[in-house]
Amino acid sequence: MTTTHAPTRTDRSTSAATPPGAPARRLPWVLGWLGCAIWAACFPLVSSLSPQRTWGLVAAVGYTAALAAAALLPRRQVARVSAALALLGAVAVPLGIMTAEGWSQSEVLVVQNSAVQLLHTGTPYLPDPHQVIGYDPYLPAMALFGLPRALLGDHGTLPRMAGDPRIWFLAAFAGCLVASWRLLRTPGAPVRRWGTAVAAVTASPLVALVAVTGGVDLPLIGCCCLALALAGRGHAGRAGLVLALACAIKWTAWPALPVAAALLLQLYGRRAALRCTAVALAAAAVLVAPFVLLSPHAVAEQVIRFPLGMSTMRTAAASPLPGHLLAGLGAGGRTADFVLLALGGAAVAGWVLRRPPRTALQAADRLAVGVSIAFLLAPAGRFGYLELPALLLLWPRLATARPVALRLPPDLGSVRIPRPAGRVRPAAVVARIPQQWAAVSAPWRRVLLRRSSGLG
């Protein structure tokens, strides 16, 4: 005896997403780690920087191990094990080698020197630097990440490794991503392991290369993601504090404040938006203003003029982006670049005002577009700066991903699929396949019949 079941209205739109605990699909991981391995293997051939070449050699081995794990392990272990192997080979091992040997790009030395300068003089800025390495283009809070090295010193491998700013950059970045995971996850989204997501994102070349060789932008990225997640949940005060920290690290975080305020205004009203703005401005002023008053000339020269390519010393950030190419044409090109930069900023501001964000994901998208225009049109910039908008687009989507709905024709609402009662016998299931297929395909056959006869 069989029973019939008529699907309800909700049954017509079934989820095609992988249920919690189900095996991960193998092919995306295989292709992803294959692309990462090829990308890392190119650095020893094309890069002129020794830290980047070293990272490429070590990371290519790690990505290859992750690729082998994704291709050979059981599907339930693919995501977790391959991400762990990639994280070990692309981040942990090369970072350990470089911190032990003291290899890094110049920005790490800048942060370390600014922390030493802060301890000895009360300000992270040299009054009259004579070398590019003496310029500190960051806001005062960046020096906090150099304090462990300044306090532990450079005597011995263990103090050198424990105090390296790259360790603390990466820790702040990962902590912000973990904290924002549950805030960003929307009701109804599939439950995912945050550890695998953080490991995969950190192990990707987008983050791993920067984390191992420099990493100064990682705390800024993490703070922006966390601040927008807090704003999306209505935590205006906490969002303001996180934004204040980001804004006291680098000037590139300042566009996040009006975007977060617009999100709070749209979702929670004027009071929440004003509270976030007031907390952010007040806390940022406490972190920045004393150093501006102590050394106004040094701050103007190193924090404002130097990144814009207008200081006595020229910045090494000179990737062939549109802004740099325009600025290289002379005074007219520089003027045209600043005009385009202002127009781009005005266009993004108009977009935010005309269509304010209603979710943290939309806010991240608008912020990503704004900072992308700023980086592309800046007179002095690097391709690595685009890491911020890329992660603003990626991380909220990973956390807020919803199951993909499979929409079926309305005629399927009348389908009645026989289901066996009691003990299920394999032979009985096989015998009923033609009957079930006929029931499921009947609406489709009716639609095709009507269309072929000219009635549909």
C-alpha cells in the first residue's frame, strides 16, 4: 500500500544548496588551489622583490599539497584539510621563515621605526627625515603594531618573531573576520564553519602574499568588515569605535564612516547614525589629534603630501595605474587626475545618497567601489591597494550566502509522487522508478505538447 503526498507551495521552490554537514563539492576546491599554485609559481619568475620571490617558492608547494588533498581525500574532508594545508604552506611556513630571518618589505620597517620613535620622542614621525624609509605615511595608530618589536627588541630569534608587526597585522585581521562572521550571517543562510572560511580566505594569494611580505592593510580591512557588520546589526556605538581605530590607522578608512552612517540611518534612524558618527570622530580625534599638534609639519609632509606624490621624497608606490600615469604627464595631467578623482568621489557619494545601503553587504559594495576609484586615480598607488575592495566584495558574500532556490513550473504543484510506507526494499524502489518518473515528467510533457500543437 502506498501513500500519496501533495507538495505544498513551499515545496515547489527547493534548496539546491549543500545542507549542513554534507560533503563539499570537490571541483571548485581543486580548480581554486590549482589557480593559486600557478599564481604563486609565477612570482619567482616575474617579481624583483626578494620577499615576494621567497613567498612564491614556498607557497607553490603549499598550494600543490592543498590541490592533492582536494583531489584525493574523501569529500567530507576536502574543504577543511585542503584549506589547512594551504594556510600552512602559503602563510605559516613562509611567515615563520621571514620573521626568523628578518626579511620584509619596507613598510614593515617603517612601522617598527615609528614605534621606536613613539617610545623615545612621543610621536611616531621624524621631524626631518632624509631617506624614504624615514617617512611614515600612516596615521598614529599604525605604530601600535610595531610596539611589540620595540619592547621585545631584536636580540634572539624568538623575540624577533614574536614582535614582528606582521604577526599582529594578521592576528587583528583574522580576529575581525571571525567577529564579523555571525553578525553578517543572515537568517536562513546555510550553516558554515567559520574556521574553514577564514583559513581559505587567509590562505588565498590575495591575503597570503600581503600577510607574509608586508601586511599593513590587513588591520584596516578587518576593521572595515567588522564595522559594517556591526552597523548592519544596529550596534552604532561599537561600530563607531571600530571605525575610529581604522580611521586612526590609514586615511583610506575614512570613506567607511559615511557609508556606515548611511546604513544606520536607513535601518535604525537618525539617532543611530549620529551616535556612530560622533563616537567615531571623537575617538579618532583622541588617537590622532595629539600627534598632529605635536608635529603638524611632519604629519602634513608624510601623511598627506607623501602618498599624493607631492613631497620632497618620492614614494615607491608607482604601479602603472591610471592616476599615476596621468600624474606623470606634468602639471596638466596632475590637475586632470585630481578633477577625475573628485568627480569619481562625488559620483559614489551621489549613489550612496540616492540609493542608501539597506544591508551590510550593500554597504560593503558601495565602499568597495568608492575606494577602488580612489586607488585607481591616486597619483601614487600600488596594485596591492586593491586588496581592500576585493575583500570587501568577497567576505560579506561568504558570510551572507543563501541557499540557491530552484524554481519549478507551477504545474508541478499538482504532482503526487508515490512514496513507499514501512520498510524500504531496494527492489521495490527500483520497480517504482518508471511510475515516479511518469508522475514527475507529466507536467513537462503537457507543456511541450501544448507548445508543439500551437496552443501554448
